Amino acid sequence: KQLGLSAENCLAFEDSTNGLVSARKAGLQCVVVPTEMTAGMDFSAATLRLTSIEYFDLTNFPIPGTKISPGE
């Protein structure tokens, strides 16, 4: 809201379920990149799960409202 953007035009990056839950409650798509400490948490609500941020490519990111399989 402070940026003047709607939720569908924003994307969150998180590494824990607390961050994921907050992002989803705000209406954001969320890319999860777990750490060693959070890797075992439930990230089923994430739009995308990656093992490293280096694998994220915005040009191939899904359109709003779509859900894709976790990536590696």
C-alpha cells in the first residue's frame, strides 16, 4: 500500500512459514527459498519454492493467479 501498488503487482520472497503466511495474507504471490533451518517447514502455500535465489527468472515467472510446481 505504501508503494501505491496492488497486491497482484507485487511478489514476496521469504525463507520461513511465518513470512509465507504473512505474504499470502497480504494477497501476494510468494517465492520461498528455504534455509537449512527452515527447509523442513510446510511451504505448500508458496507460489514457487526454490533451493537458491539464483534459479529465479522473472521473465519466466507465471502470470498472477497461477500456481506452478516447486522448482530446483
